[in-house]
Amino acid sequence: MATRAVTAATIGTALEWFDFTLYGTVAATILPKLFFPSMDPTSALLASLATFGVGLAARPLGAIICGHLGDKLGRRNLMLGTVSVMGLASVLMGLLPTYAQIGIWAPVLLVLLRIVQGFALGGESTGAQLMALEHADPARRGKYSGLLGLCSPLSQILANAVLLLLSSVLTPEAFERYGWRLPFIISFVLVIVGVYIRLKVNETPAFVQLQKTQVAQAGSPLRDAVRLHHRTILRLMFFFCGPAALFYLIVVFSLSYITKDLGVPKQTGFMLLMGANVCAIVGALLGGMLSDRIGRRKALALGSICTLVILFVYFGVLATRSFFPMLAIMGLFLGFTQFQSGIHPVWFAEAFPTNVRYSGSALAYTGANLLTGGPMPLVAVWLVSVFHGSPWGVVAVCAVLNVISLAMILTSPETRGIDMNRVDPASAVGGPR
């Protein structure tokens, strides 16, 4: 069942991330012209990337509601709901008329569908992680966490591969007219696959054990997470602000930067991102497995220090416009960023007792994406414009976030080997009877 759980969590989450990251790619390349044609190119790009950020902004709401329900009703039930909602929103996005067809309603509906996508993903990410990790052997939780960490880069590879294929076989006019829509529409098939896989997985042992305690009846997960574990939530949130910002800097802003500012062809940009995400998959797996051997804190600190060093040479190497140096630096940067993301699921899960684990983990994870992940592409475009094409403003902001992240790692307790079946007795105190 542990193997089945991590398979279901990994495949299901990768399918949902495929939809979400596919939007990030088209937001940086196609959507400005189709949904914001009345603006100048820079303003249209900013508006398009802002709709990407709206999806991330909606994730905390999904985390709050789904986290509370997941701690009350179980991990499995929520996972079936989130994958269905995500897929439906993506199909509707693929069928959405453009500004030329329905005017201002086009970007309005686009934003609404992004909110629905973000809500679903806000509940999905943490729930899938807990479904796998609460089934896992304590000695292999890091490995399972690394498998979960590869969902995002795997989806990036799939999304960029599909767009690269379509942009190669279709004329630019055909790709702009209907080609970009096809991956969103086939999400209907992905929904069926995701639901089928998750129906085969049992509820987690930790949640089943929780249901036998007084805390399950007396506690209020969301209230108890904020009331009793707010310091842990804030510490983990500020930690993940660094990796979240760097991830979206690389996979969303970098594509816009190298194609628009450096003049690299779109197909080359897609290929660079695909190669970088292969490195990210390796990084996620290595990070998770290393954390089983040396502990979560040491492994995270290693990844954080490496991203800080790479940050200062990243844009300089991109400026060479040479394919292999660009591929190497993007691969290293995204690889060490995802090295940390391969550890964060188990680190977050181990930090909370079962009765508030979904709520606490989701709040910390989505809070970081709200603060820095979603805004990062938008802020980066603005900073490059303010500094007249220079990326050093972006580097300075990301360096500060990276240092804050490293400080949170170094001041946190080690969690490797902690009991995942524990509950917090204080949650029953003052709760409803």
C-alpha cells in the first residue's frame, strides 16, 4: 500500500502540476497577445504574468479549506475532489474565447479559472504528500519525499515537450489560433487517470489512528494549527519563500527573459527548460534520499548554499546566448532548487502532529508561494525594466530571500525519524464537545 500510495500521489500530482505549469509557459509567450492586445508589449506581459500569480494567490484559500477538511474527513477523499476540479478548470481554459471574440470578458474569465485552478492545487499538493508519507516506512520517508518533489519538474518537461511539439508541427498562426489550447483540453483524460489511480489507495494509517482519539472529535484542525503551531507555520513558510521564488524565477520568468530580452527562439527556450527540469528531477530524488542519511536540516542547508552561489552567475551565463552553457547553468540552478523541494514535503509533514498536519503544512507551503512564488515573475519583469535591462535588481531580491531561507533552516529542529502517528493533546482542550 505504501508503494501504491506514493505512485498515486506522484502521478496524480504531476498531472495536476502539468495543467498549472502549462499555464505559466503560455502566460509568458502566447497569452499577452491574445488576452491583452490593447496594451504595449511590456504591460501585456506584466498583465499576463499577473494572472499566473492570481492562481498562486488562490492557493492559500484552497489550503485553508482543504486542509481543515483533510484533517477532519481524511486525505483520500480530498484528493479525489481536487484532481477533478483542477481538470475541469483546465478544460474550460482551453475552450475560452479570446479578447478579440468577447472583449474584456476574456481576461475576466481567465482570471476566474486561474483562481479555481489555484484553489484546487492549494489543497492538492499537501494532501498528496501526506497520503504518501503517512503510508511510508520511517527510514524511507525522505526517498518518498524526493519522489513527490519530482512532480513539478516532471510536469514542466511534459508541458514544454507538448508545446515544443505543437509549435514545431504547426505554423505560428495555427499555434496561436488553436495549438496552445490542445494540452488544456486533453486534461479531461488526465482527470480520469488521476481519479482511477487514487481510488485504489486506502486512507492513511496515521489518519485512521487519529479517528480513534478524543482529539478527532474535540479538535478544530485549522484553529488548532494556528493557535498551537503558528511559530512552526511561519518558520517553514519563510524557509520556503526562497525555493518558491527561485523556482518560478527559472521556469516562468527565465523563459520570457531569454526569448524577449536575449532574443533566443521560443523552441530553444522550451528545450532549455526541458533539460533543466531533467536536472531538477535528479535533484529532487537526491535531496530526499540524502535527507534520510544525514538529516533534513543538513541536506536543506547544502541545497540552499548552492542556490545562493549559483544565483550570482546565473544571468551572466544566460547572457552568453550559448546553448550548452545556458543549459548547464539552468540545470544546476533548478536542480539545487528542487533538491530542497524534494526534502520539503517530509520536513513539513514531520513538523506537525497528525491532527493538524494537513492544515499546518498547507498553510506554510501555500503562504510561501503567495508571498514570493506567484509575484516573482511579475517582480522580475518590473525590476529588469526599472534597471534598464540589467538583472542585478532581480539577483539582489532573490539573494535576500535565499539568505532568509537559509536562516530558517539553521534555526529549525531536526525531524528525521519522528513519530508520524502522534497527536497533540492540547487540541482537545477548549474544542467543541
